[in-house]
Amino acid sequence: MARPVGGVNESVPMRLKAENVSLERGGRVLFAPLSLTVSSGEALTILGPNGAGKSSLLRALAGFLPLAAGRFVLDGGDPEQSLAEQAHYLGHADALKGALTAHENLAFWAGVLGAAPDRRASASALARLGLAHVMDFPVRAQSAGQKRRVALARLGVARRPIWLLDEPTTALDVSAQALFAGVMEEHLAGGGLILAATHAPLGLAAARVAQLAPTASLAA
Amino acid sequence: MRPALALFLREWRIASRIGGGASVGAMFFLILVTIMPFALGPDLKLLGRLGPAILWIAALLATLLGLDRLFQGDADDGSLDSLVNAALPLEAVVLIKCTAHWASNALPLVAISPLFGLMLAMEGPALGLVVLTLLAGTPALTMIGAVGAALTVSLRRGGLLMAVIALPLTIPVLIFGVSAASAASGGGAPFQTPFLMLCALSLLAVAGAPFAAAAAIRHVRE
């Protein structure tokens, strides 16, 4: 029943398009109809003031929020899977269980996202972010920065072409940010796409920027 | 299969490590059952007659007590998002979480219920049949409670509201459970009829509750 995970298919370039997308939260229209395009190997940084709707846009892409207007279109990729099934969504919260070790958390995510829960895969994903030593420590005994990096390591245990990242580098120190920038560059080089909402610069060599401007109007 | 196993393993590990589930439920069960004889007085016959009812009420309340954490933990730390979009349909996620919850919370209750039955002046063979009724009925309680938990997942302290929502739906289970357990203790009524009804209720709950709970989660999250 489980479909194979759509890996990054380098021969078919993907393009993710938002066409006149509009979102509502609590009766309020968040931003004017937005159109954007991201292609394989590209990163898009979403900027805007607090409350502009950056997180909501990412959540809508991940399929958690319905759109008030417009649509998302994915060219390329796996035609049998929805957009959400081909994306990693990393929110504000780390989505880690404190009672479990880093490896157990990653093994769970690998299993649930359709990859093989494997000690070596967890170890290499953690090592890529400088955290190989916390593999068997319970997450609640780790610092905020370490927890965030374990959450980021989830991106490495299951391969999905689209990354939707909401403030990925919160709580990370400078060296950790550099490590994660390396992880992102690798993903882009392999043909992946990244959409990231962030207040801080991500350290990517070439990232386009989309600016969200909040509207003051209410939905009719 | 793999996502289902990964989820079950995680739920089981959390339940066995945090330990708030099985032991809290069992303690609650113990408290109720030990207080009852004090409140009802030393009339052994009365106690023997009420024993099955007391066990069932205690099992019902202890099960509902632990269920509000079913989805709350995931909602709090953001895991619920990714479970909704996992390689498993949300209904299967609900079913697996409930199975893990039942195995870690309700099964220990069922296992120690013979001991409590003895405290309530119940006889030997009756105890075995009462355990059987609890075994057949606690899945229904867990699944119905899960629907309540799904409806109150976004509330901070939704535990009581969840119990209020779930309680009316658990009354049939309670009625048939006590009826079967009383029949087992020599109440004169047949055992098989209420017991089979109990099994039917459990099967119905297992079949229907995941859909209700999944719909509730999707709706509440928007």
C-alpha cells in the first residue's frame, strides 16, 4: 500500500507555481493575490513582517490550510502524488518527542514518510549537522539548538524534492547555520526546491526573494 | 506496513517511558475500588452484587482519564501536522494510536481486575468471565473516547469536556458490560447475550470511530 518515496528526479525539472493564491485566517485576507514560481535547483526566501502570512503560505502549500482563491500547480514530479506528499514541511515547532532519543525520532519520521528507518541514515543525517554524538540521547535532555538540528535532520532521512521551511535556523548558532546552508546547497544541487520563510539570512549563494505585504482589508 | 509499524512503535515507546498512562489509570482504578467498600459498608452480599458494576465504572473512568492525552501531545509539539500528511491515511493513524493506547493503558487494567474483583468479594470463576467482559468492552471505550479526544484537541484543558462528550456514547457499553459481568457472578441472567452485544459494540466502534476522529481532527485544525 505504501507508495515508493518520490526521490529527486534529476532528469525531470520540477516547477512549483502559485497562481493568484489568496489565504484567509479568521475572516481576514492575509495578502493580495500572490503568484510565484520556483524551479528545480532554486530557493525562494519569503520575507515579510510578522503576521504577513508567511507561515500560513507554507502551511497552505503543505496542504494544512485551504486556499481562499487561486491554486498551486506542480509541473514535473510524480503525477500520482499530491504536492504535499512530495514535500517536507518543517514548521516552527520541532515535532520531536522528548521521551525518545534523536535516532528514535528520526526513525519514526523515516517510517512515517515512507523511507526505511535505518540507524546509518539517522547517523549520517545527524552528522551532517554536527550532531552525531546525540544520536542516543533523549531529546528532552538536549538544548534548543540541538533540538532544532534534530528536527532539521528529518530532511535528510527521507528524500523529498520540495522543502517547505518555516524559520529553519531559529536557535541555531553561526556554525550550525553554516552547516545547514551546506545541506540546503546540496539539496538544490540535486535538483530540489526550497521555499523558506525566514527573518534571518539563510546563507544561500543565490536565493530569490518574495516579499509578502499584509493587507488591511477584511474578507467580504 | 512500515509507516504503521513506525507509528505503533513510537506510541508504545512513549507510553512505556513516560509512564503516566498505565500507572495513572491503574492507580485511579485502585482508588475507586478500595474506596467503594468503605462507602458501601461491610455487607458482603451487597458488595458481591455491586462488584461487577464497580469494576466496570472504574474501568470506564480510568480509560477516559488517560485518553485526553491521545492527540494533545502531538498537537502541542507540531507532530500532528505531519501525521495528517503522512504516508498513512489519518484514519489509520487514529486506529494505530488507539491500539497502542489500549495496549499500554487498558490492558494493564484488565490484567489487574481479578485482584480487585477479589477485594469486592467476587468468586473465582466469575472473575475470569468479568475479565473477559472488560477485555471485550475496553476497545469500545477507547475508540469512543478517542472521538471525544479528537474533538477537543485544540482546547487547552479539554479533558473534562472530552469525557462529557464521550460518556453518553459509552453508556450502552457500560450497560452490556455490567449485565454480562453480573450474569457471570451468578445473577441468573444469561451471559452470552450481553457479552456478544459487547463484542458487537467494540467491533462497531473500531470500525466507525477512526473515521469520526479523523474528520474531527481535520475540521478542528482549520
